[in-house]
Amino acid sequence: MKVDDAAAKLEALGNSTRLRIYRSLVRAGAAGLAVGRLQEKLKIAPSTLSHHIKALVVAGLITQVRDATTLVCHANYTVMNGLVEFLVAECCADAADNITTDSSA
């Protein structure tokens, strides 16, 4: 994942309402959650929920599937895992550079 892609996804998650929506979908697992159920669970006005869902869809963090008259949202676990991998990919890579070998320091 490129830095700009990761930044866009993190920006989408940087809003507390979107983060609550996303966490609810992650918790729901593969079955996802119907938009109406999300609205009930999180107590968010329908127009506000729609706005935030759109931002998460544009960022690629969630997908939507229509099941008859119900719109079901799903966390995109592939994207989520890619973002987490991006964040930890270089964990502690420069740690050895920070160790001072000079005993007077």
C-alpha cells in the first residue's frame, strides 16, 4: 500500500462516527450489517449515516451489497489487513540506529 492510499483510509477513519460505523462492521463479521440495523445500533440519523458510509465506501474500507430491499454493509477485511500491515511493516526498523555505543553519552 502506498503512503497516499494509507493516508486516505486513515483520514476516513479519523472521524469518530465513521470509526464507530467501521468498528461495528468489523465486529459483525462476514455477515455484515444492514444499514437500518447500523442506524438503530449507533443511533445516527439516516442522512448522516448515509454520508459517513459513502466516505468509507470511497476509501475502500467497506462494501455494500443489496439483498432485495435491504442494503447490507461489510467491512473490507483485505483492505483493513493491508492498512494494518502498512502501519506495522517497518516497526522498530531503525531501533538499532538509536542505540548509543559511546559510553560517555
